Amino acid sequence: MDCAWLYRKIYKASSYIIFSHLLERLTALIIVMFGEMIVGIADYFTATSFSIQSILIFTTVAALFFTYIVEFDHLINEHQRHETGNLMIYLHYFILFGLSLITVAMKFIDDAEAHPRFAVTCMYLGFALFYIGLTIANYYNKVKVNKTVVSIFIHKFARIPPLL
């Protein structure tokens, strides 16, 4: 008797996850990483080293955080059916490594011993990885983000005429 169909049915049924729980756990991991970024940039906020550079670095971290939260808290459809969540897990590798590289770059920006080209390379590579992860996450969005959606968002909130 051929039982392969039964194995596939059992395996397929058991490989689905509760997507909202997975998303919550991965978001918590990334929020911890943002906390590590804040700890990493704390040296820029002393009485002797506070400058416009400190404000720009904090603004960059805040912008990355808000970009992440908008994507994963507001745009993602948490009620996914028949998803294994593998793509969600793997795209968070890009985001995690990207944030790590940005943290390293921010530590090395003001370090006299670090080569400036290394810091800039880490920064750009980190941004690229972070936004690659966010772009892959578009697969799970309620509304797919494309040029039209961005144009409508800019028009509505920034009062700029639409590009279309």
C-alpha cells in the first residue's frame, strides 16, 4: 500500500505556523537589536561629545526603527494562512545583519584608528541589507508597496502633487 500521500498530508499540515506569533517573536528580536544600536551610539551623547553629528546619528537610528515598525507592525498581513514562515525568518537575517553593520559603522565613524572607507562601506552595506529585508517583506503585505502606493502616501501626507 502506498502511504506517501498520507505522509505529505501530515507533513504539510504540521509545517504551518501561527504567523502572528512568529512575526511577534522576530519583531521582538529586532527591537532588541535596535536597543543595542542605542547602547552603541551612547558615546555620542556625553556633555563633551554632543554635537550635530550626535543628532544626525540618533535621527538615523530613529528613522530605521520607524521604517521597520511601519512595515512589520502596520503593513504586514498578520493573518496569513498556509504559510510556513520560512521567508519571514530568512528576511530577518538581512535586517539583523544590516542593523549590525550599521551599528559597527556608527561606532567607527568617530574612531581615529578605524579607516573611514571601512566605516562608510559598513554603513552602505548595512543600509542595503536592511532595505533588502524590508523589500522581501513586501510579499506578506496587505497592500503591495510600489511606485503608486508611495506616490499616494507622499501626496496625502506631504502635500506634494502625485507623480502619476
